[in-house]
Amino acid sequence: MTEEMLVERLRMKDPEAVREFYEVYGARVRRVARQFVTSEQDAEEIVQDVVWTVYRKVDAYKGTTQLWGWVYRITQNAARMHLRSARRQPIPMEDSVVEAMMNEVELDATPVNPRPDHVVEHTMAVERLNRRLAHLHPINRALFREVDLHGSSIQDTAASTGMTVSAVKARLHRVRSALREAVIAG
């Protein structure tokens, strides 16, 4: 089957054409994805994203270049988006960590699962978080506690502190970034 025929069948939303597209381009897409990610599972997820994107956006393909050039750009974009979304994954904090921050006490460095490697990792992360919290400007620490720990709205916090909403948002963004870096840093 020619490239033009495959594109035409994809435009007609032929499910068999999607399977054929996967057979022809799947391995190539996976190789490009593996340049961005190390996990085979992540690479396969990117392949599936690319197949889905090609299926949905095939009408945007103008045919002025080879199909692989278009698919290659889609693959690069999908891989970059995958990496970007992976960096945005929230870092889970145990309830004891949040409770300790709310009460401004030193954090307990004993995790629920007492495997030695987990104890060491947890202890180091807690120490980094405590150091970062201690070095925050008192206003930033208070804003973080009020909004993120006590659940106050940004608008209410801005009104109670006399700051603008945008100033509170900017400070919270910097605080959250600093805490995230402290927990991730090794």
C-alpha cells in the first residue's frame, strides 16, 4: 500500500488503516521515543499517543512532505509532552510531614515502611524539607501554611495580608518550587 493510500484510508477513519499505520511506523516511532525516555513502557505510551494523534489530525497532513517527516515531528512533540507531564507529577507527602509543617515541629524521620533504604531516603528528604522550610522568609512560610496546609483561598489570604492576589500566587509558586527541589534533590 502506498503512503497516499494509507493517508486517504486514515482520513476515512478506517480502523484497519490505523493497524496498518502502527505496523509500518510503530517501530520507527518507538526508536525516536527511546531517544527521549529510558523506559520501554514510556516509549510504548508515546507510540500510542502518536498513533492516536495521527488518527485524529490526519486531515492536517498536507502531503507536501513525506508522511514519516510529519509523523517524526508528532513523535518528538509527544515525547517532549510526556517528559513535561512526568516532571509535573506531584510529590506525595505523608500525613505526618504535612501535620508537622502545620504545627511547626521537627518532622519525624520514620516512614511507615521500615525498609532500610526507604528509611534513609525518607530521612534525607525530611531533612532537606526541614532545612528549606527553616530558610524560607517568614511571610512566605506563613503564606504556604495558610494556603497549602490550612486550605485558605488565595483571595482570602491576600486580603488578610494586604498583598495582591498576584503577589500571593507568585510567592506561593516560588515556595512550592523550592520545596519540590528540596525533596527531589539528592
